[in-house]
Amino acid sequence: MGEPLGVAVLGAGSMGADHVRRLDRVVSGARVAAVADPDIERARAAVAGITGVRVHTDPETALDAPGVAAVLIASPGPAHEAALLAAF
């Protein structure tokens, strides 16, 4: 089996933090590689205890982080389109 799929989670509010937790503890074959949130402390809190995760305030920077091969958009609705277009 190869390396786990590196996922960038965009948004670290309650939904994003839950996705981070699930990727880290429940989903096999994937890992959280990067998290982006305008509130850097909220992003850091979401990944507390998870090693090797890069934390960013800019979604595009998170998408470009080493090891990112997939994206999970958990930002507020109005930010979805920009995040999706950046991911493409």
C-alpha cells in the first residue's frame, strides 16, 4: 500500500475541525496535510496533536503545500466558489 492521500482542509470552524478529526482518526488511506483558515489560532487548534500538518491563513497556500493531493472545502458557503476554483 502506498502513502496516504494528503488532504488540505479549507476552513477550521466546527465543521472543518470535525473533518480534520475524522480524517485523522477514522478515515484510512488519507491524512491531513494542510489546513487553512483566516483565524490561524483556530486552524492550529483544529490540528492540535496531529503531526506533519501545515497550517495557513491562505487557502491557495494550503493547496500548494507539500503532500497535498486532495481538498476538502469546509469554509462558509460564500467562500466555496473561490476555493473550488483555486483547487481546479
